[in-house]
Amino acid sequence: MDAQVLERLEVGGVTVEAVLGDLTEERVDAIVNAANSRLLHGGGLAGAIVRRGGPSIQEESRRVAPVPVGSAAVTPAGDLPARWVIHAVGPRWGEGDEEAKLRSAVRAALSLAGELGAASVALPAISTGIFGYPKEEGTRVIVEEALAHLCHKSTGSLRTVRLTAFDRPTAELFARALRSSKTPCS
């Protein structure tokens, strides 16, 4: 699947894009995996990452697990075109304080990308798949938190953040959230 940029915004010297594409094919320094706390990558996006990137991702994940909800950890990316996989653990819908936990997971993933020296990162719609977070609300929260992070933190090496979704409806929600964002760094 060739990636398609649906929307683009410049924020604090960083290009933020809403992308329709396959996260496992993103040619970026780091991709973000929507992970569970135990970093067991059997289904959903996590399963696709391991199937494409190879068993070394799961092996490395066992070494760094568990990861608390709202936090992130990193492993090498195996056979993926990225250098690293950042495993961000978002909340399951219904566990309580979901928005704060999702915001924390986004901040943790972007902070870790910066610490790694990544110039580019691809971020999925964390928690909106099998974790049940409503997609429209989840994509809005992810975009808001990513933009706030880029405005108020040193972005370090980060130059590109790609909000990547495999399905058009989710990619369109990312694009709509970018279009409707208020001037984030004012």
C-alpha cells in the first residue's frame, strides 16, 4: 500500500501529517506500536508489526516488559524499514481516566523518539482498535497531545510526525483533527 498524505501541518519546526498507509511499511526512524502492558504482540497492530518485523521484536519486548499504561518502551525494529519500535501502552476503554492515560502514552512515545535521536516517527491511533477507545475521540486526543507536545517541549531531533492509519476512516479522522486544531503554538 502506497502511503497517502491527507493533511499536513507545521508545528514548532516539525511537519505533522495525517497518513493513510501501512505503519509496518513506514520509512521512518521509529514506528509506534499500540501495545499492551505485557508487550505480547499477538493480534491487531502489534501482531502485524511482529509478523512483518520478525520474532526478534517479540524477543526484545519480553526483556523490557512490563510497561505501565501511559508509558512507552523501545526495541529494535527487526526487519521493518524503521530503526526502532516504540511500544506505547494506551488505556483500555472503560478502565477509567482514559483520556489522561492516552495523552500520557502519546507524550511518552514522542519523548522517547526524541531521546533516541529520531528525526521521524509514525504514530497510530493508539487504543482505538481492540482496546475500544472511540475512534473520533481517540484521534482527536492523540492529535491534540502530539501538537501540544511539539509546541511546549524541545522537539530535539524530531522533524516529522506521521499520524498513520491503515483504514481510510481513521486516517480521515486524523486529517480532520489536524484541520480543526487551533493554532497550537500560540
